[in-house]
Amino acid sequence: MINLAQKDISHTFGKFIVTAMGVGMLLGIVLIMIGVYRGMIVDAESLLTDINADLWIVQEGTIGPFAEASRIPEDLKDSLKAVPGIDKSAAITFQNIQLPKKTKPVRVVAVGFNPFGDINPLNLTRIIAGRNINKSHYEIVVSAKTGFKLKDKIPLGRNIYNVVGVTKGTVSSSGDPLIFISLKDAQELQFSYSNNRIRNDRYRGIKNIESHIANAIIATVKAGYSAELVAQHINETQYKSVFTYQQQHTILVKNVVETASKQIGLFTAILVVVSTIIIALIIYTMTLEKIKEIAIMKLIGIPNSMIIKMIVQETLLLGLLAFVFGNIFSHLIYSKFPKRVVLEAPDALSLFFVILIASILASFIGVKKVISADPSTAIGG
Amino acid sequence: MSTQSIKVENLVKTFGQGENSINVIDGASFSVEKGELVALIAPSGAGKTTLLMMIGCVQEPTSGQIYLGDEKVYDNKWLTRETRKIRREKIGFIFQAHYLIPFLTVLENVTLLPQTNGKSKLEANTKAMELLTYFDIADKAHSMPSSLSGGQNQRVAIARALANNPEIILADEPTAALDLTRSIDVVKMLKKIAIDQNVAVIMVTHDEAMLPLCDRILKIDNKKVISVATKEITSV
């Protein structure tokens, strides 16, 4: 039996491929959008995983330090060591800063930690050049994404910092590159004001603010202790908000990424609908172009089923080819995006099924046209 | 066994309803024998194509009877739901333009219907090649219609109409797009087919020059079909 779809496509092969490529680019963007969302999740988890603390102790009534601002005394790290079940604890700060550069400042998130403390938030496996900080002052470890290299000098606040290490893949929950500095330097950058500001504050009767503050205390729990119970104990005795690793993970994913993910999800859904409409319009146009031939086929007695099969097969093939082109397109361009894009096979598979259903729906419009085509229009010129 | 291939009795076709209704065909009765080439003439708008479509089971009449071969297919209503099957198995269509499927080769155009009817590819190809040889276009079997001349395409269209061994051929102004020489060739070909294949051919035409080549002439006159002699034709 002659396969009409195959013959029709062979006849207009170039046009069919170009059409599939066009739809494929649209699907590629859908995949990239999903990849951006996945990238946000990975970014959000990255720092949390690297720090790998069992407990996050933050300002009472807040869900800091990522989802809300949190200020907490640095010395809490010492008092926490007396809490049953606490193994190690350390103070940590996070702040957005701009690294000055000749062309354009680079926005980064600075992580301040005590290089001689119990917990090191820098995953050493991520260092691709140099070393970790081992001095209390003026050393900095930067992400390669910042463009700075080993031994570069970076002016921050009142001091010059030496780049002693370069990392790869260290990003904040918002996808900005991370830099690591000592806790003392971070506190100075975050909580120390300029001379003018201090003078001004004095005239206004404001006393200089305590700078021994951190954004969070991170702690690990001894083996055999339940992190939840230790967290509850700290909450009740120290009047602080305490989150376990899992809770902090949920906060990051729910509070920090959720809105963005909803936006991306909506955008992706709209793109899928637009793709479906475009496929439907293409199929409708392709059917209209063949309407005379369809009328002839109906007139000479070719059954509807055979003509419908042609339309459905062409639609499915268009969807399939567009999906393949979409994957190729997305894999070619994803690395060019400034933020992390994670392309995962299950997402592509889900999109494949969505496109399959969309193609079947889109073919209905062509099928309807076939059914309603009047064979008598073939007669009479 | 009857030699009659088409028989139409009291056929009526009304368009519209109530006061606005108009009878295009009103009580047409005629028959066409196997092996006959019959010309159907009438002024434009007189209902030639409508009549052809009713005989071809494309358009439903308002009332009357239609017999195709030994089978009564219409008796004030279609006697089968599968009018398309009747077209596929009993009727071959030839149009003003060739209307070949542009994405199929010449051979595929000719074998499409037989294969749809369940013939094997080999069987359909053999028959198609016989027909293409008969029409002297076998060398174009694997060409696309777009690469053939108008006359060649019309011959392919005739071959397609014959591919399924139809009992009836309905030709709607098959020479309208051809010059006189080609037109005469096509009508002679139809005549030869009518005899060789023993089929009834009804050919709608406006071309008076073709009429002497036909066995009989039917004319739609005052919404009825009458038989006329060639010499009586002054204008169609």
C-alpha cells in the first residue's frame, strides 16, 4: 500500500524539514526554560550541599539567611557548643557585593567564614587553582566566573584583597558567583561604616554598631543525636530560629526559587500551547494546500481513513522531528546562557509526550478539514 | 446478461427549499450501453456537472432511480451508505484538468486506487504498466506529474480512471484544456477504451468538433435529457 504521508513529505522534503526546524527551535526554548528552572534548583542546593551543616541557627522569627535577612551574634557559636548534641559550630555571613572591574563591576555573593573555625563552607574539590584562605585578613577565593585570576588584587572597602584561590561551580542560590573571604573581613565590609558615616552618626547621637555579628550560625550534630530535637532545644533555650538541613533546603526551594519557578512554569506552559497552535496552523495550511488533491482522492473513492492517516502521520512526524531539532538546538546553545541551565533526559521525555499529545490534537484541525472537504469541488474546474 | 451500464429514471435534482427551490434536473431518464461513448451537452449552468455528479454517486439526487451495471444504487435515496465504495469499484473519473496527485509518481497515481481496493502491489503495477504502455507513456512511469506535458498528464489521468477496471467512465470536459489535435486524440482514445474495455463512457463537452466522434449525444433540454443527432447540434 502506498504511504501517502511518506510520498507527500518526500515531495516537499526541504519545506517540511525547515518547518520542523522552526518548530524545533521553539521546543528548544521550552527545553531551555525547563533547564533554567532545573539550574535554579541546582544553584539553590549547591551552597547548602557544600556547607553540609546539620543545623542553621538564625535570627528569631526569620527564615534566614537565604530567604530573609538575619542578624545573630557571632559568639553564639561558642555558647552553642554547650548544647547537648552539638558537635561543631561556626559563624557565617552572606552579602551581595560588586567586585570592581575595569569593564563592568561583577555582582557576587561573598561568604564570610572563619578560616580557622570548625566548619569550612568552601568545598575544597571546587578549587581549580590556588588554595583556600589561611589568613585572617585580605585573602579572597573567587569563582572563575568572576573573571579574576590567581594573584589578582581586588580593592574592597578600605583594603586590597589578594586572590589566593579560584573555584569552579560555586554559586549562590540566586545563581551569582560566590567569593569567600574571612569572617573578620566580611564583618568589616558588612557592618563597618565609612568615617563620614561614623562622624555623621555621632552627631546624630547614634553609637557605632556592634560588628561582631553574623548572618547565621551553622552547626553539625554528634552521631546518635536527632537534628530535629537539638534544633527544638536551641529554639526553646536560645530564642533563635533553627532549621535542619532539610528544612533549609525546603525554604530555599519553596521560598527563594518558587516564584521564579512558577514564572518559568507559566512561560513554559504558554510556549507549549503556542507550539501546539503553530503545529496546528502548519498542519491546517498543509492540508489546505492539498485540499484539491484531497477532494480528488475522495471523489475517486479513496477512503477518509487513508487520507486522515496521511494527515496524522505527517503531524506526528513533524512533532517528532521538531522534538529532535529542539533537543539539538537546546544542547547547542545552553552553555551560552549566563546562568546555569541543566538539561535532563526525563524533562525531554516529558516534553516528548506533551508534543506527542499536542501533535495529535493539532492534527484534528487537519482531519476536520479532510472530513468536510467536498469531493464535488474536484469537478467543474 | 444486460448490456446496459447506466440507467437513469425520472431523476430530479432540486436546489433550495420552498419558494426559493429550483429544479436543475427534472425527470431525466436515459441509459448508456457498455462500449458506448456518449456526449453530454448543454449550455453552461444547465446541470451537466450536477447530472454527472449524481450518476457518479457524488451528489445525492432529490428523487428518481439510478442503476449502475446490474446494481440499483439510488431509489429516492442511496441504497448503500458506501457510495464512495461504488465510485472506487465501478466508476472511473476524468476531469478537465488531469488532477493527478502531485506528490505521487505516474505509476503510483495509477496504482493508488487498485491498491486501495486490495490488489497487491505487483498486480496493480502490472495492470498500470499495461495501461501506460497502451497510452504510450510507459517510459514516464517513474516521473512526477509536474515533469510531464499537459497531454501526457491527461493520458495518465485516463489510465488512472481505467486502472480499476471500471464499468463506467465519467469524463467532465476532458478536452477543455487541450488543443484540437490533442482533443481529437483524447476522444478517440475514449472511444477505443469504450470498445476495448467494454465500458460506458459519458463525456461532458462544449466542443462541437468532438461530437461526431461520439456514438450518441445527450442534451439537457428544459431540465430533461434528450437524445439528439449530431446534425441537429447548432450550439452547445
